[in-house]
Amino acid sequence: MMMKTFSVLTIAALFLTGCTMIPKYTRPEPPIPASWPNSSAYKESPPAAPSAAVLKWREFFADERLQTIIDTALKNNRDLRVAALNVERARALYRIQRAELFPTIDAVVNGSRQRQPAGVSGNAFAKTSEQYSANLGISSWEIDFFGRIRSLEKSALENFFSTEHARRSAQILLISEVANAYLTLAADRENLMLSQSTMESQQAAYNLIRRRHEVGIVPELDVHQVQTRVDTARVDVARFTQLVAQDENALNLLVGSTVTADLLPESLSIVSPLTDVSPGASSDVLLNRPDILQAESSLKAANANIGAARAALFPRITLTTALGAASSDLTGLFQPGSLAWNYAPQLVMPIFDARLWSALKATKVDREIAVAQYERAIQGAFRDVADALAQRGTLGDQIEAQQSLLDATSEAYRLSNTRYERGTDIYLNVLDAQRSLYSAQQGLISIRLAKLANQVRLYAVLGGGGDSDTSMQANMNN
């Protein structure tokens, strides 16, 4: 009889645990324009440019040394390691919550021996009694008729998804930071080489003018004027030497180990070009960005918590049962006739508990907060992409103009130096031309760095550099 009743309850539980009181989830409408901004600051993407979300980071970063550095960072970086461990923790918590749906079956063996004195036993003699039992049973299994546990399981699952999306966001951020650190180091090394070559040329000019002054060909003013350019170059050499060292320290921190010298870039000009990416025609592409998916998973988790809070207002049914053998003699524990069983269903009906209604209200407020955070994440992502597109649309013109400026100042410096050599111009004009040339050279390096950094940023803000969602499914199956 007991087993029949237990079977009926189990079958009923299996049919009814699929029902929950979770509100139907509807994704909020994105509070952003459907298309990207369109003005003179924005330009069309190259026709064959791929989407950032489908472009693997090894395909985007063609530089082999940078690929090696990024790969090392993905293995060693402590922040990314913490993010991965958070995923493992969330997965374990989800499995714990999911296990609440199923009964816990324990095997329990008990034995007792008791002596009662004559005055207590009611007989003229002392009495010694023994009792032994061996049971296989379920202890306080909550049958999830109203979906409270199922709702909590759904919430735990969405929290797991949220941490996985957070890990992908951390990976995208790490890859972009490593790439920017690498490019900044390359630019500062190129600036260092430029300042060193400038100092050498100015030192040679200083030595020549000083000898001319010593023989009375040029005035002393020319010597002091060229000395100012030598000292300025020396300051820049010291400054860029410091920046290069700091750039290497920053790169080592991101990578999690010391980057060998053979992997460091000599200059920005030798870095392999980056692949152009397309933002697509619609801003809906942002909905697949990991941080947006993370915010949406948090929203879904808050929505599932409402179902658990609603179910708490309804009766809770628990079952305790055991099946085994009992005997007053250990040797007769498993003999015929020793069968023993018990079952104790319990129904708890909340009549008045103000905390339950307050908890339900709190979960609804949590959902509204999650909606606001989700919408704010989308708005922030839209601005990130729009800013990167605006910068991309103007950097090409800046490089073209800066290159033209460099060519013009280079020719002006050549002509000024020639006129000075012929004695038809003062050395101050040569210094002005050289100063303009040096500034134009540094400006071109700076704009080229900005262009590469903008490509990295656009790739990252469009969701490029993270693992695909298939990794999350693989984690769930492990």
C-alpha cells in the first residue's frame, strides 16, 4: 500500500513540476535608434568587411607576435582566470539548485540496546531490550506542485549564463587591452627612435656650427640656438625611454608573465594591418554583445524569482518515507516478517505571513531594476559603437592631411637648410623648419596609433573577440 501511494505521488510530481508561476518573459524594446548615425563624420564600411561577432580574434589580428602575446594572456591573466572560476562556481550552484527537484535517498542503519531497572520496567526483574533497523528512505522531499523549486532552478540557470557572458566580456576586454598596450609600445618605441635620430642629427649640426663659430664664420647666437634643439631632443629621448619601460610593464601585467624581447614590436610601422569590420545595417547587432546578454540573463533571473515568490504563497507539500527491516535481534534483521515501512506526507498552507507578500513585491522591484540596467547597457553600447564609427570616419582624412603636412614641412626644412648653407638665410629659420618637421613626424605616429586603436575598439564594442555561445552549451554538458 505504501509503495503504491509513493509511486502515485512520484508520478504526479514528475508531471506537475513542469508548471511554474514565472511571468511570461518578453524582451524589452531597445531604447536606441534602429540604425547607426549618418552624418559627415561617418563613412561607409568597406563592402567586403566581415561582422565583428563572427570574426575570430586570430583573423582580426594578423600580426603573429601579437597573436602569441594575446594567447599567452588568455592563459595567464588573473582577471580572466577569476571570471572563468566564477563560471564554474555558478554552474555548481545551478546543479545544486536543480538537484532540489529530485528526492534524496539515504540508507540508514540503526541499532540500540537498553536496560531498564526493575522499578522502571514494572516487573520484578530488570529488563534489557534491543532494536535494530535498516531503512532506505526519502527525507523531507518537497514535491514541486507549484513550481517554486523550478523557478529557483531557472533563476540559477540564468545566473550561470550571466557569469558565462561576463567571462566572454572579460575576454574581449583583455584582448583589446593587450592589443592597445602592444600598439602603444610600438608607437612609443618609434617615437624613441625618432627622438634619438633627431638628437644625433642635431648633435652633428651643433658640432659643425660650433667649429664654424670657432673660426669666426657664424655668430655665437647660432651655437646657442642649435644647442636648444639638442637639449629638447635629449629630453624627448629620456621621456620616451621612460614611456617604453612603462609600456612594457603594463603589457607584462596584462599577459601575466614577462613578454620576451623577440615578441616586442620595434616600431608601429612594422605592425601588420588590422582587418576592417562592419557594424551592419541595424543596431540590433548589439543585442548579441556579451555584456548585453549578461544584463538580459540577470533580467531573466529576476523574472524567475517572481515565480518562486508567487509559489511561496501556495501550499507546500513534503514527503518523508522509508522502507526497510526492523527486528529486536540483529540476526533476525533480514529474516521473513521483518519488513517495516513508514511514510509521512505533510502539507503546509500559509495563512498569514506578511513577509511573503513583501518578498513578492521585492522581486517585482528587482525585475524593474534589471530592466533599467538592461536598457542602460544597450544605450551605453550604442554610444560606444557610434563614437568608434565617428572616429573611424575622420581618421582617414586626418592621416592624409598629416602626411601632406609632413611632406611640406620636410621640403621646407630642406630648403631652409640649403639657404642657410649658402648664407642667404639665418639659422633661426632652419630651427623653426626642423621643429615643425619633428612635430609633424610625431603627429603622424600619433594619428596612426589612433587609427589602429580605433579599429581595435570598434572590433571590441561590436562584440568581437569572445567565444561563441557553443562553449556555454559545452559547459552545461560537462
